[in-house]
Amino acid sequence: MRRGRRGPFLILQGWMRVVLGLREGSFGGASSGSWRPTQTFTAWCNSHLRKAGTQIENIDEDFRDGLKLMLLLEVISGERLPKPERGKMRVHKINNVNKALDFIASKGVKLVSIGAEEIVDGNAKMTLGMIWTIILRFAIQDISVEETSAKEGLLLWCQRKTAPYKNVNVQNFHISWKDGLAFNALIHRHRPELIEYDKLRKDDPVTNLNNAFEVAEKYLDIPKMLDAEDIVNTARPDEKAIMTYVSSFYHAFSGAQKAETAANRICKVLAVNQENEHLMEDYERLASDLLEWIRRTIPWLEDRVPQKTIQEMQQKLEDFRDYRRVHKPPKVQEKCQLEINFNTLQTKLRLSNRPAFMPSEGRMVSDINNGWQHLEQAEKGYEEWLLNEIRRLERLDHLAEKFRQKASIHEAWTDGKEVMLKHRDYETATLSDIKALIRKHEAFESDLAAHQDRVEQIAAIAQELNELDYYDSHNVNTRCQKICDQWDALGSLTHSRREALEKTEKQLETIDQLHLEYAKRAAPFNNWMESAMEDLQDMFIVHTIEEIEGLISAHDQFKSTLPDADREREAILAIHKEAQRIAESNHIKLSGSNPYTSVTPQIINSKWEKVQQLVPKRDHALLEEQRKQQSNEHLRRQFASQANIVGPWIQTKMEEIGRISIEMNGTLEDQLSHLKQYERSIVDYKPNLDLLEQQHQLIQEALIFDNKHTNYTMEHIRVGWEQLLTTIARTINEVENQILTRDAKGISQEQMQEFRASFNHFDKDHGGALGPEEFKACLISLGYDVENDRQGDAEFNRIMSVVDPNHSGLVTFQAFIDFMSRETTDTDTADQVIASFKVLAGDKNFITAEELRRELPPDQAEYCIARMAPYQGPDAVPGALDYKSFSTALYGESDL
């Protein structure tokens, strides 16, 4: 309790009254009857000595040796007196009493006309006067109510507490208490369950007094210091006895109120601490789950083992699409929510004057951001790799099919050629036959030379397949090697046959010029038709309208040469017909086939019909591909049209949100409402993004790899959308934290606007943070003395250590608001919590589990018991708990 300003003076007055009382005989006999204060003073002393395990029976006899007097002073003051002397001699007793009197004097009490000898000699009046002095000093003097103290303060307290009760009018400490209603009113005011006040009668004072005395002794641990009959039968009850007894009520009830206040403070602090611990545990769990998902996903995205077929790679691409559409979006939301929870937790810790939360190693927000960045890098590289692999496998399939087609054509052409070259038909042939064989061989060599280019093409394609790591390279190489070996054998056989024919050529003279001319013209024409059929059946792959239009143009040019080719065919057939006509007219029997060539008119006509059939098929294939490319172009334009709307919209919303977070339009609640409207508009815009995703999927399914109609890719749109969602969520969270800070710290709207205006004025680049020089200028504008001198620099460095503990060189608006709120408001401190625990512990340096369970709710009592360390002080008892280290740990000043 706060000590009154006139304490020592009142004590002196009290002592003077004691001295006067001795002279007037107030302690020697009854002042207005037979009742004496000895009973009251004895009961008061015993109420305190009982705590030390002893008591007195005769007040003037039991204090003569000074031992119990010193013990009484130690109990009521809570201080240690000098060690008493245990001897039985008079000098020992006088020394003990003098020690007690010296202690009383050290408390500001001037003792007049009293010495240790009177107490040792059993002078009742002096002993009662000394006890009354002790009561005044230790039970009444410290009572203080509205700048009044001691007797006046105690009287004012009684008047306040009994004011609502009828028939009670406390004006003094004698006749106002005779009917007993005032005692019952004091008890009922603080413990209404103990007194049925409405049943008490003013005309029955003895019953009222006994009821109050019994309830106080039984339930409030206040001993019975007064006698009901003596009070009723005395015209003016003893004021000192009444004051002594009433002061016991004051201390009993004020102590309970202190304990309740202390318990409430501790409950509040513990509730905040428990809530923060739950938030920390939730953050650790969510962070662990998200980091584990990132750890599992990154190896999958970094897997670059290629598949053998396009179908397998397309399945990988489809799995990747599922990951982007299904698996990743919830994790993006979890990451955003985790950052919001972390910021909210840190704000609550700052508001409750707790140390900042430091997550477990590897679970910081920065660790999550680093892991997420690694994930996105792997994700981007994975998508590029998939597309490149699909292009590579597409190229490989095209080359492999081209290789098989050319190899089949060549193998069909070489079929039987070795047998023909090894045939020794020239040994029995006539001269004309030999000449025909020579011409036929020359035609074959011409044909062989023409096929040289095809063989080189086959070898080149096989080489390219090897360089591109084609999965079936072994079979390709085997087939290519077989073709090359066969080609070398044909060259060697051709050379040997020519030498044999030339050796016998001199003996053969007749040559059929027409057949020779036919053979010479038919062979290249036949090769042209074979090449044309090969070209008409050749596979093609294009990606743009321009490429397919180029193929169509080349095909149109080819078709323009068909009339000339048809005329050449008719000329060649005319040569054959002319030879037939001459032979028939001259009755020449021909062997049936042209000896100079194996290309018969039937072969020419058959191949020509084949060419005629392949031309419209080629037309159809080219037109189908043209329609496909036109459809692809439509998909490009469709996607570009939507992307060119969604992309700028996202950018505009990002800029608008940035302006809202900087400008001060309205209250924080208005800004929060405005931001939530933006958030709803953003969520409502999601169908446009889904439409764009559908269009992008169609483009990927069509294997379209570029789009000249827009600079936006789906990846750009996705990243922009995710940043937009994260930005609006973070901005809303910042405003909510500002509202939380404002409400918790009692900051007015005008102060918050002043803080924001000052911050924005010096935030020249609108980046949301101030550099050291900008922050110093802002502080100077708010009246802080941080000028460029030694004292100002020291103060500024202190403030920077508070607002920028990580030394990043930047001060955010949230850190600025936290600093200003701490400068303008007050919060609980560790010293306040320690003081509250000390009240619950009865001024001891430790507290017991029993006391915690008695004063605190069960869950918070057990919380304290589980976390408090054992008390190690010299005054420790079994089960003593250290509440001081526990309280400092709550505020980060030590470890639990």
C-alpha cells in the first residue's frame, strides 16, 4: 500500500495519545464500562505469532523477556532483528527489549517516556501503550485511501465499503459499530456468500456482533478480538480496540484483492504465452510439411533421364501439367498462409513485449523462400527439357522413318543385281547380243551412279541418328552397314563384268539403234519417275503456315512439269513402237524385250500411273497440313488475344494495390475493406485465367512451341497471378497487423495517420522502406533529438538497433509503427509479473505448487508448475519453485 504523507507525524500523535491514556488510566481500567483493550491486543498479537508457531496468554507477562516481542516484530515487518539473548538474567531481558524498541524507532516512531525496564518489570500500561504503538505503525499507518492515511484512511475505506448498506453510517471507531451491522456489511461486501445481510436486525446488536465475529474467525482467519456484550453494554466502546479489529478486515480483504489482481495478471500473461506457443507449433508443423514436399518434388523435377518414345515423353509432360494445375496451387496457398501466420505471430509477440520467434534451424521463412526458388528453377528447367526432348524425339522418328523408306527403296532396287552381274551370259551370246549386253551394262552403270546419291543419303541419315542418340541405333547401323557392304560388292561386280564385255566387244557389231536410244532415254526417265514417287511419298514436318505454303508451292512447281514429262514418255514409247514397226515390216523376230534395258514400256506406263495416283494424295496431305497449321495459327491468335488482356490486367492490379498500401485514404478499416474488395475482384477474375490455361493446353497438345502474336507466355501469366495473390494477401495482413497494433497499443486513428504521413513523406521512391538517412529525417520531424552530434548519433544508433535488429539498412513501416507504439504506450514487463508472483507467494522469494493451484486456474497453474525451475536460495523449502527466472524467461531475458 502507498504510505501516507503524514505517517511519522501520525505515529507521534498516536504515541502522545498513549502517554495521555496512561495518565488518564485508559489502559488501567474501562473508560466507559468494565471492558478492557487487553483482550483485543492479545488476540491481535496471537493472530501474528501463530504464524511463527507460538502465542501469548498474558500480554504484560509474556513480553517481559523480549523474545516474543522480537518475534512479533519480525513476523509483522517481514525483517530480521538482531539475534536475541537467551539468558534468564534481567540484563538479558532488558537487552532484548531494547533491541525491539530500537527496531520500532528505526521505523520512524519516536518513543517518549518508555524504557525497557518498564516492560521487563511487567508495567501493564506501558506494555499496552507499546503494543498500541506497534499496531498503529504496522497495521494502520500504511493504510492509504485517496491521499488520506492511517486512521483517516481506514475510516474512509470503511465508509466507502459500507455506503450501499441501509442502517449503516460509519462516522467513527466507537458508537458507529455498536449495533454490529457495520462489521457484517464489511464482510458481505467482500464475501456475500458468508452473510445473509437482509436477515439481520438493528435491534439485535449482540446477535449481529457475534455473527460477524464468528464468520471472520471461521472463514477469514481473523481471531475474535472483541466481546459482543462488552461492546453493547459500553456507552462508548474503546476506539483503539475497534480500530485494531477493523484494520484486520482491511488487511484481509486488501490482501485478497491483491492476490486476485496478481492472479489475473499472471493468467493474462500465461494465456498470451500459451497462444503464442500454439502458433509457433503450428508454424513449425506447416513449415516442415511444406519443406518436405519441396524436398520430395525437386528430385522429380531435376530428373533428366530421357524416354525412348514421344508417347512416353508426352506422358511426362501430362504429369507435369497435373503438377502445375493440381499439386502446386495448394502449396502456393500454403506458402502464402505460412508467411501470413509468421508475420501475425511476430506482431503478437512484439505487442506482448515478447522476444521475436526464431523457427527451428532450416525452417525460417528465408529457408522456405530459398527452397521455393530452387523448386521454381528446377520447374522451369524441367519444362524446357521436356519440350526439347519431344522435339528431339519427333526429329528422330522422322529421320528413322525416312531412313527405313529410303533403305527399303534401295534394297528393292538392289534385289537381284548381284545375280545379274555374276551371270556369264556373254559367253554364248551373239555379237549383237554382246553389243546389247554392253549397252545394257552401260545403262546399269548409269543407273548405279544415279543410286550413289541415295546410298550417301542413307549413310548420312544413319550418322545423324547416331549423333542424336536414337534408341534403335544398333539396328539402324546394322542395316546401313549391310547396304554399304552390298553397294561395295555391286561396284566390284560391275567393274568385273564391264571388263569381260569389253574383251569380246570387238566380235559383236550389230546394234539396234532404236533400242539403244530407247534405253538411253528410258533409264533417266525411269529414274525421274522413281525419284518423283519417292518425293511424293516423302514424309514432311512443318510448324508454321509459311513452311507448309513453301511445300505447296514446290509441289505446284512439280505439277507444272508433268505435261513435259508426259510428252517425254510418249516420245520414249514412240521409239519403242517405231522399233516394233521396223521389225515387223522387215520380218525381224525380236526376242521380246529390249536387250539394252530392263525398263519396258509397261514399266514406264505403270510407274507413270503410280505418279498420277500419288499427285492427288500429295495434294490432299498438303491441304490437310495447311488446315492444321491454320488451326494452329488460330490457337496462337486466340491465346495471344486473351493473354494480352490478362497480362496487363494483372500488372494494373499490382500497381493499384501498391498505391493503396502507400496512400492514406480513410481509416485503416476503410483501407482493409478496399483491399478485400480488390481481393474479391481478383478471385472473381480467376475464370479468365482458367480460360487461358485451357487455351494453353490446346496449344501444347497441338505441339505449338512459339507465338509471335504476344510477348506473354503462360509461365509469365502464372508467375504474375501468383505474385498478385501473394501481394494482396500480404498487404491485407500488413493493414490487419496495423489495426492490431493500433488497438492493442491504444493508438488513435489521427496518430496512425500522422505516422503514415511522416513515413510516406520521406519514402521518396515509394518502396515501403526508409534508409538510415530518410529514417533520421523522419524522426527529427517527429521531435526526436537525433541531430548529427555525439549524443544524437548515440540515440539514433539505439533506435536503429530496435527497428532494424538484422542490420539490413532498411526500416519497414511495420517496424516504424512498432517503435512508435512502444514509445507512446505501456506494456507488461517482467518486473510487473515478478511483483505479481511475489504477492501470491506472500512476499517470499519462492512459491509452492499448492499456492499456484490455489490462486490460478488449473490449466495455467499446471503450466507454471511444469516450467518453473526449483528454487535454490538459502531460504528454500521442499517443493519451492523459482518464479523470478520463470518471469524473466517469458520476456526473453533468460531461458526456461
